[in-house]
Amino acid sequence: MKLAQFFSLIAGLALVPMAMSATATDNTNETKIKQKLQDTLGVSISLMQDSPVEGLYQVLTDRGVIYVTKDGGKIFHGNLYDLDNDMKNLTEAALSGPRVTMLKPFEKDMLVYKAKNEKHIVTIFTDVDCGYCRKLHAQMQGYNDLGITIRYLAFPRAGIPSANADEMQAVWCAKDPLKAMTDAKSGENVKAASCNIDIEKQYRLGMAFGVSGTPALILKDGTLVPGYQQPSDLLRTLEAHL
């Protein structure tokens, strides 16, 4: 065997244990960082992966996305934008897929105003006392007429626990939740009731999604659109995401 071939063979064999060792080291490092974040910040972590910026992990927590250096020493919270791609929000893009998956278990608890000729589905984190939430709800027929099905999840802006959250619990637990929602958003009192619907879990989901106010719209692809949009404007937004 020629000398050059020998060294080439040795180098090739050496790469295998080195690669395995590097992977094991990376996994150990990620585990340590996750534990450090949980212990220091009191967050729950659902996803940790490489970020678009070299040397940073992108971490999806129950309080939104944070970024942490790979030595676990520094973190920051905020959005990453791509200057070379029309200021694309890279943080939002990374969240869209996980949001779709995380919404699935909550579908059974959503209050659904279904369009007869359904073309689009929008999930909305709502609050019964929010002015723009009330404005949106008052135009429900307009959304439905355009083929837009609206699904509600609770996001009491006063937090948990609060009278606001209790009011939303009463809506979800009412005999006719859809009517109770309309009543509550019209300023009427909804009789207190209890059931196995967990408003706090819905609220925590919104926090994990990065919701900071209501209404907050989640499109079918997981994109978050903050704020009220009238029916025709929302239709244009939805069609732009097809």
C-alpha cells in the first residue's frame, strides 16, 4: 500500500469516532443549556435548534422564542430579520410550523364559527373585553360569508388568575358557548359556570406563540397576524398566503 493511501485510510477511519463524539458532545451541551434556562428563567422548552445566526440556538419556550449562545452564557429575546430578503422575519418563520403542531390538541376546545362555503380557517386568540375583539366578532357574518371559518381560543389579557379569565371560563363552559361569546362581547353578563375546559392552558399556548395582545390571528400555515382586520382585508391576507 502506498504511503499516501495509508494516511488517507487512517484519516477516514478517524473521522467516524470523532463525528460520533462531536454529536454526543453537542447533545450533552444542549441538555445542559436547556436545564440552565429552565432553572434560571423558569421556562418550559418545547424546541431547541440551530438559529439562522451561526453560534446561536433558537429556543421555543412557553414565553416565546429566545436565543442563546452555544456556550450557554448569553441570551437575548427579540426578532431576527433578514436584511437581504426584504426584511423577512426569521423568528416568525421558524415559529409557524411548530404553531400548527401545537394547535392540534386544542382543536376540540375551540369555539368555532364555521363558514358554509369554507375556504379558509383562522384561529384567533381573543378576549371578551377587548374592543377590537368585539368589533371583529360583530362582523362574524361578514367573515363567514367570504368563506372564512373563525376558531376562538381564550387569551385573557388580565392574565391568570383574574376576573377576566373567570369570565372567559364562564363563556367556554356555558350550555351554548357560541351564544355566550356573543353575549359577553355585547357587554352582557354570562352566568358563572365550571367545566373541564382549561382556559389557563389556552392562555399559556398564546404566550408560547408570542401573542402579546388581542385579537391575535393564527393562519393555517402557522403565521401570526396581530390585530384586527376587517373581512375584506383578512381575505386578502389569507389569499396572499396560499
